Amino acid sequence: MRIIYTVILLVLLVISFNNAQWQQVNTGLPGLSVYGLATDGQYTYAGLSTSSVYRSSDKGDNWMPVNNGLPIANAWELFSNNDTLFVGFFYSGAFRSTDHGNTWDTLMVGIANSAVRGFISNNKYLFASTWGNGIYRSSDGGNNWTQINNGIIYQTFWDIFAIEDTLIAASNGGVYRSTNNGDSWVASNTGLGLAVSYRIASLGNFIFLGTASSGVYRSSDYGKSWSSVGLSNQTIYALLTYDTLLFAGTANSGVFVSFDYGNNWQAFNQGNPVGSIVELIYDNTYIYAATLGGGVYRYNRNNVTSINEINSEVPSSFELSQNYPNPFNPSTKIKFSIPNVGSELAQTVLKVYDVLGNEVATLVNEYREPGSYEVEFQSVVGNRQLASGVYFYKLQTGDPSTSSGQGFVEIKKMILLR
């Protein structure tokens, strides 16, 4: 009887599916073209093309306008910094709120009708990037601004980014870099050329850049030089990093995620987010995507799992360890090892199933280098709290059916006890 049950379980594992997906959350929004998103921990904010700024107190389930005193349309950029919310409009200037959007102050960033595309703070200054007027700096939280374009030729900017003492700004003519708070700038396009550059983010020791029709670039020297790391035919409007994950929002192909600093990418489009992905943010529960055509989408962060390398030494064999603790509640850790399989990376998939063979969660689905790893599994998946009982986790690497024998499959049992 045990043999028959095992065969049935394995068949069900093959045909199971994952229910985790993006959700549209547009109740109360007057349009579906959303340019910007921000969160201050209490509220989520959205900037719309045909309207202005909207606010949600329930993580996007419902939205209400917070437009008192604001222009009626084209809220391009939202930025939350130390309980202050900034919004930049396309050719309508910039505004600031210190009461979660209930009231707004006008900010004179350059001329009154400037198009403000980005904000960033390095705890000493506030910086703004503009479309056509270059970069501005404020030392008093936005009350007064100074134009800082020394060394800049292309003054049409999208994003601006700060890391330690370095500023990096993305323009229509590549990237500019400053190491003196913007007093002077130098073009920093080695390996990049004059590619139109949209978005900047950092992860680990790397800086990442999203470009028009040229994909994602990576820098290991604080933006001095760049190398292409994938999605090379895509236009990248949005980049998001947290933990060890890197997400890219594209113009036509939805969202992609990399678990290895851009070396490999996989589509992240369960639920099919519609339209160009122009902004990605996260809070303690969800990842949010702003789209041109589909409004706002969100994805529960519990369905995205990071993986930690615990030993860089190359193991001599495949191994899937028993989860610990077991039984568990609310979380448990699973360790596994990958030996050298004749290539630099091995396709690695780790999934969790219930006793009927239904897929509960995908913990790992990526190429990994040889090594020993640990991943955490939470008993809350999406919006669903798993019931007590027996679950199975399955590790598969490579293709075990090949004559080289470089594949591996193993299944182990774990118990959730509430």
C-alpha cells in the first residue's frame, strides 16, 4: 500500500500548480495609468496620469483622492522621506506634504513649471532630477533649491540615486556621477555608451541600471563602469531590490526577478500584470507594481522566498536535509547541497506540496552554483494560513533522466503543528 501511495503522490506532484499571483487593486482609482507609487509605512500612495495623487490605508484594497491644492493630472514621481511625502509633476512642478497628503506645499524646484522626475535624499541634502533642467539640490528639506549642473550636458533626467557619498543620475544620454554632493558631475558610461537610462537601484555590492531597449546593466565600482546582465532586448522602467532579490519592470513583458544579482532572470508574471511596469515598491506585506493600462497590482511577499548560501565549499554529493524544526510553527528551514555537476550553474527547484499533491509554494526555481544553501518556509502562503498537517518538500536539480546522471530528485515529509 505504501508503494502505491508513493506512486500516486509523485504523479500528482508532476501535474500540480501554483496559485500565487498578482492581484489588481484599483477600487477608487479613476484611471488605469499609474505613474508612481510610494509608501510611508502607514499609507500607500499612487500618482496617476489622468488624475493626481491617491492614498490607500488598507494596502491598496481601496483608494481615495488626496489632491487638495495639487494639479489635476500627471503625478509622475512619489517619494516618502522621514514622514514627508514629495510628488513631482510633469511640467507642473513639485509639492510636499507632512500630513500624509491631506495638505500640500508648493516646492520651487527650478522654474515653476519644471518637470520633476526623481527625488532622493542622502541624509544631508535632498536632490531632484528634472526633465530638461538637470539636477537641483536642497539643504533645508525642499524649501529652497539650487541648480547643480556643472559637467552635465544632457539635462533630461529620469532617476537619481544616492549611495554613501556617491550620486548617480540616469539621463537620456547615459549616466552622470558625482562624489561631492553634486558640486560637479562626470559622464560615467564605460560599458554603457549613451543609452537612455531610466532607473537605478543597489543590491549587495552592485549598482543596477535599467535602460531603454538594452535591458539591465550592473556596476561593481559605484557606477564608474557598467556591464550588461540580461534582458538585453527589454526596456526597463522599474527596478526594485530587497533582501537578495532583484526585480525588473519592463515596457512590454511584465516583471522579471533575479535571485543571483542579475546573472539569471525568470518571468514573474503570475496573474499577468497588464501594461508597462513603470514603478515597483514594497512594504512589509506586498510588492506593488504601477502600470500604464492596468492600474496597480500587488503580490504577497510571503510567496517570494530568498535563499541563503551557508557554505561556499563545493559538496561532494547532492543532499536534501530534514527541515528544522519539525514539527514547525510558524516557520521552518530547509537545507540542501549541490555538488559540481559539470557546469557552473545547476537548475534548482524546491517546492512544497500538501498530502494530495497540490503545490503549496515554490521556494526555489533558479540556477545555483555548487554549494550548501538554506531557505525558510512560512506557514502563511499568500493570504492563506496553512492548516495543520503533513506536507512534502521536493528538491530537483538538473535532469535525472539524462545519461550523465547529473540530475537529482528527493522528497521529504514535514509536519505543521499549530
